[in-house]
Amino acid sequence: MGSRLSSRYCSLGFINGGVLAVVGPTRMAYERVIPVVDITARLLSSALTTEER
């Protein structure tokens, strides 16, 4: 079995968005992967919000 980590991202007006996910082994390095998924989702949200303006 494997593991999945996900985080939602969206624009300020909630027009654009989705889910960023990482699929990996059950024993992946969660302490390293979780912050990367979180930061990447925040950057995507920021980029989408900037495009709307």
C-alpha cells in the first residue's frame, strides 16, 4: 500500500483551483514532503490570485 498527501489551492475569487497531491510509499519522509506540498499549494494560490488582478 502507498500513501497520499494532498493540499487544496485556489485563487482569491475561488474561480481557479484544484488539489496538489503526492503519491508515495507508506514510509516516505513525511517531515520533508508535507512542507513542500504546503508551500507549493500556497505558491499556486498566490500565482492564480495575481493572474486575476
